[in-house]
Amino acid sequence: MRHRNGNSFVMGILLCMAVRGEAQTAAPAVVSAQPLLAQVRRVETALEALGSPLPTRNHALLERAAKEGNDAKAVQMVQTALDSLCLLNVNINPEARVKVKQGAAKPELLAQGWRVFLVRVENMAGVTAELKASSPNAQPLYNSPQSEVRDRWMDMQMFNAEPLSPRLSGLGLEYRIIQLSSRDAGQREAKIAFNVGQGTQDIGFRNDADILFHIARPSEVIFQIRDENQKPTTAMFTIRDSLGRVYPAQTRRLAPDFAFHPQIYRVDGDRLALPVGEYTFEYTRGPEYIAQSRKITVGKKPQKIAFALERWIDPSLLGWWSGDHHIHAAGCAHYTNPTQGVHSPDMALHCRGEDLKVGCVLTWGPCFDYQKQFFTGKIDTASKNPYLLRYDIEVSGFGSHQSGHLCLLRLKDQMYPGGDSSKHWPTLCLNTLKWAKRQGAICGPAHSGIGLGVNSNDLPNYLIPPFDGIGAIEYIVDVTHTVPGPNGTPVPAVDFMSTVDTPFSNELNIWYHTLNCGYRTRISGETDFPCISGERVGKGRSYVKLDGSLDFDAWCEGIRQGRCYVSDGRSHLMDFAVNGQGVGEKESEIRLPKAGKVHASLKVAGLLPETPDPTAKQGWYWNLEKARLGTSRQVEVEILQNGYPVGRKTITADGKTQEVSFDIEISRSSWVAARILGSSHTNPIFILVDNKPIRAFRRSAEWCLKSVEQCWSQKKQFIAPAEMNDAIQAYQHAREEYRRILSECEWE
């Protein structure tokens, strides 16, 4: 249970759980403190996830209970903290008979909204069955037919998802969560019953309680949202009341609002029902905007509220267009009930609310046969210039996924020949890539770092990863291959590596080594929303330089050419050039007749808050906080030659754009790039001296050769018998290529 202070937004549970007073605690239950505290921690975690955190003082009392050495006192403190928040008290006697009484929490609901309550369960029988709730006043979900409209005014559900379990623990005392919603405003009575199986109601049928609810009528807020140019736009809002409760209630959100988000996305002119009261509105529009917060009083009458967004940078004004090449509309955190994922207007709204110009929605294993209907081979109709949405494929959960997931962009045909589902695809990534490249697709491994972790953060490092995951695994083989393109001309089998959503040391290490061998794979930024993270789309981004207006095919071509940089959106490395030639121009290649000095330049910007945020340094995703120098707002911009920094400049991440330049001695053919480690990275510019290929280090070629063997040891078991000869030949080709490169290396 995390620490909270009085200024935290997370200050209390929903109004329906308001404390009446600690004196109403029930008699102490016979239970050991340690398992009770463990169960209560799970309940508190679930309440946080539901947007209904415990009040600060109740949380503090639980913290004290965890430190109390006396078992009986600790149990009493838990009851004091939670019993006053329980709507219902359930008693299961030694014969497993259930009886129910109303608890101390105020029976208050919100019309058209969901409330979360606690249920106290005293389990004298040690029952481990599921605790089920029922009510004649509860209507089925999703507008099923109602036989008695007047009396069936309520929706009700026990919360049994992680970290909780549907079954009781068997403890003498535990706490559960129930969710209630009202159709109507005013006063309504409900009968709520509980059982732990057939025949477990108490003799006399006292397994239910009649509760009179007071149901608040919501008011209406009308959003007036303006961008930095005073034009109507879309924005992201997180709305909490004075007790920290999230609105609309997360428990029963339907698209375009997602239950796993505290935030919502709204367009200028949209309306939202809220109870009368005081609220904090946090609002922004992705990492290129400044997050703002306002206190707002909602009265009884509808009211229009104006929000003026503030932007700190707009790379698109310089021709750099943001995109996230890896988004999902089904699976992971997206629900499969009542629909199989969500539709394109929902994803388009989220992209606009994050000012993400290009969103690639990739159909994958879950709900594949439903979601495949949205593929058209062109821009989706939900697109609104300059915001483009397109459906493509991630090979994940089927086919060659066990050797590394693949993002296939700009497909003309989404279905591998031989069937109309995900059941018949190749088990060798290279065979999938051959099919995709023939139709002109742009291809690369997803979430590259998964399976490539080693006990070192050095870049580059020479430890051999396990190659036991689903990232850029078979990439070590496929990067050595060319395959026929649309007109039969050989093209690289792999165009890009995905970055930003897995540890940067894993992603960059394998990329640096293959660049050092002369291969020219580029990098692209992705989020893998909502799988690796359901926080928001666009946590990982590619910023592609386009000469004209935004066009999806041209944007993908910019990824292939490396005319882009990747970023978390909090720092930017624009207009990277060497000797005046920009990255991605003329295949990013510069030729020098002999060794000499080159001049590298770029425009750099970043924005860090004045106060460091330690939580932003945690997790896989790139974040500018990881580059912060101490407690200052300074970060380092590094220029790389063959993976090693050869120059550094310190900048202040205050939102201002500045010119940075370096002079670099080039003694042999090399690649050069710039980075703010852990936040942003340019693609490379390749400098060939005396027409010689890049052969940076023997150790990189040796690393790649050993990695092929390690990859084969892990992935050969997943190859279908019909493709085994293809796999043997593909891996042998990679071995021979790395041996040839090794023989051509002059530098250790």
C-alpha cells in the first residue's frame, strides 16, 4: 500500500462509502492479523484500480495496523478502518447459513453512475465458495429485457477480478467489493441478498437486507476545448471529486471510455453528467502539451466550461509528424464483452486526444476473426486530417510469434494465403516477411527487448542474451536476408526495430551490433497499447520528416528510410544532419574519399518538470526522467559513432528548442547518430570512407554469430516440420554472413 499525503488527489473512496464514525465498528472477529492484512491490501489495490481509493485517514489506520505487534489490536484497527465503509455485513454461521444486515456506509448512489461499496464478511464456517449477490431490483447488464421496469432500477455486481478472487479465502473475516448503479434519481429501495451456494440462506430467510438509497441527480457539464490556436479540439481529462473519486466511474465504462483508464477523451461540445459538487479537472493533450489542473464547481444547472490548452512544442510545424505503429483495438486490457474489442472511431478519438498524428491499429490473436473486418488496405474512414488511422497486422498469438512478434505495416492483403483466419500462418518469421515484403509492406519486430535482457546496461555490451522471448529474436537471422519486393527486386527482409516500450539497453544493444556489421535497419517508436501499457496511446512515438502534407504511405516510407527519430514525446531530436545532409536523405549515406572530420548538427528540445518524478524512472518505457542529471532540469545530448559516445552537450530541458552541433573525427566507415539516452534517439547516418563497408568491430560480428546459435537453441522447437528445411537454410545463411563480415573486420 503506497504512502499518501494530504495533498494527494487520491484522498478517499466514493461518497457512498463516506465514514459515519469509527464507533460503529462491529465486535472484533477471531482472525489472525497477517492473512487479514494481506487480504485487505488486495482490496485496497482493487479500490485504487476502480478509481475509488480509501480515505487518507482510513489508509493511515491500516498502515498502523500493519506495524502493530499485538495481533488482536491489529485486527481491531483493521475493522475500525473498514467497517464504517461497509454497506452490508454478511455473517456465515458454522452451519454455512448466511444472514445479512445493513452496514454503516451511507446508502448514496448517483443516477447514471456507478458506486463502489465494501462488504464485511464474517465467515465462521471457513467457507471458500464464491460469495454471490442478488437483488430483485437489479436489472441485467447491457439493456437486456426487463419484466418490471419500475422495480428493476439498479445494476449490481461483485468485483471479483484481479487482485481479488471470486472465492472467499476461508478467513474468519475478510472484506469484499460490490458495485451498484442506479437508473433513476431520488429515493429507491433495494433488497440485496447474499449466498455461498444453494440452500445457504439463513433460517427465516434473513440472507437479505432492505436498504433505502438516496440517489443524487447529476448535473451537466458542456466542454469548450480550444487548442493553442484557439480552434476547437479534443483533449484528455481526468476528473476527481474532493475525495479523490474518479468520474465517470471506471467500473462500467464503455467505449470510447476505457475501464482501465482514469482519464476520458472529449471533443469540443461534448457533454458529461456529474453530481453537484467540487471537482479537480486535470487536462492535457499528449506529451507535446503542458498538463494543467483546475478546480471547478458543478452546480445544479447545465454549465459550459472553457479549457484552453497550452503546447510547449509542435514538431509538425518543422515537418516532423508523430505516429505510433503499434496499437490494438482488442485483447489485453480491451474488453471482449459486450463487444470484441472496440471500433476505429474509439481509437481515432484517443489518438486525437493525445495529438498523435498517425495510429497503426494492428489486429492480432484475440478477436482476430472479428477485428479483421476493419482492414481495408487504406486509411480508415474514422481518420480526420491531420490524424490518420489504419488497420494492419501484428503476428502475435499465431504463426511465427514464438520466434518474435512482427509488425506488418502498409499491407495490401492482411491474410496469409491458405485460409481466412490466424490458424495457418508460417512458423518461421522469414516466411512471413517474404509474403509481406512482396506486397510492399514495411516490417519489423515488435517490443524488441523482450527476451534480450542481460546483466548489464552497458551500450554496447557483449553478453549473449537468452533469446527466449517474443521481441527481436529471429531478427538476428532475418536482418542478414534480402527477399523479393513488389517488383521482384531484392529488398531487406526487415525495415525497422521497434523501440521505446521495452528496456532501452535491450533494444539498442542488438541494434548497435547489427549496425556495426553494416546492416541498415532503422528504429521506430511504439507503445503496444494496451498490452505492455494501457496508460495511453503514443507513449512511444516515431517522428517522421515529410516534405509535404501528412500521408500514411509516405510516413511509412519515412520509417523505412530512417527519416525519423523515436521519442517518448518529452524530448525531440529534429533535423539531425551530417555535413548538411539530413537523416533519411539519399538513403542516409555520405561518402568520404578519406578519413577526416565531419560536422553533425540538430535541433534539440525537452521538457522536464522542476521537481523530479521518481516513479517515471520505473518500468520499461523510455522517459525523459531517466536522463535527468541529478535533481536539475539538465540532460545530456550524445553523439554516437558505432554505438559509443564521442561527444556530449548538456542542455536544460525547459521546453526551449536549441541548436546543438559536434565535430567528429571519422577514421573508418562508421554510422553516426544522436540520442538522449532513455528518452529519444535519431536514426543513423552512414559514413563510408574510401567506399568501404561498415565493419566497426570484430566483437560485434562475434556477438551476432554467437547470438544466432543461441537463438536456434531456443526457437528450433517451434518450427513446423514443413518449414524445418527453410529454417535450417535461413539460420545457416545468417551464420555464413556473420562469418564473412567477421573476416572483413579490422578493428577489435
